Amino acid sequence: MAGKPEVSEYGSVDPAPASDGTKIEDMKSILLDDSARMFERMRIVFKFRNIRTPISCLALCEAFSTKSALLRHELAYVLGQMQMDEALPALIDRLSDVDEHVMVRHEAAEALGAIGNLTAQPILERYLSDSCIEVSESCEVALDLLDWVAKSSMG
């Protein structure tokens, strides 16, 4: 039987297996290279997510400079999975950029909720009435998640 994609430690089936690279700087240079193959760049995204250190998190944040909206969307998604406060500024920037692709803004909003840090609350509230329904609804979901996390931690 042919191999199947593995379920990650985050409970998701990733669109590419994590890279088997070991040198952070080498992987980062491929991730930031818009001419590199998307599959290899995606593999590095999941490798950095799995490493889950401030350095790997910030490398992912730096990759928001890519021209690819698909990759920026995936970056926001994995940063939400990682749940690291280091990602907050980059995700807030993506949500706040009204020229950003709607799928990236929506994913940035959801990631801000997933991180669970209440410092994201004001920015999420600001975009509750965004003209893009995908963004406003994602902010609503993210705020509900922040509220749920806050109540859960009190109990």
C-alpha cells in the first residue's frame, strides 16, 4: 500500500512533510527565496513549526515578506498552531494590512485567537466590522476563543 501523509503532532495532515534539513540558516534562505520550489518551502515551514523555538518562529514571521499569498496563509496557520507570543507582532501586521490577501488576513485573525494572548484583543475588536466578511467573522471567532481561554484558565 502506498504511503499516506502523516498526521502531525498538531493533529493536522500537512500539505508537505517536514524538511529533514538540519541547518536553520540554510533552510531559512530557501524559505525566503521566492524562486525556490513551493514544496520545499512548505517542507521548511513545517520543520520550523515542529522545532518550535523563538528562532524558528521568528524565521517564519520573516517569511511574510514572500510574494506568495498561499505561503503567507500557511505561515499564519502554523504560527497559530505553534501558539508562541513571538508571532503576535507579525500576525497583527498581517491582519492590519487591508491590502493583504483576504485569506491571509483571515488566517492571521484566527492565529491570534489560537495563541490565546489577550494583547491581541484590541486589534481583533478593531476588525470585527471589516468590510471582508471572512476577516470580520474570523475576528469574531478569535475573540470568542480568547474569551474561552481566559475563562478556562480561571477555573
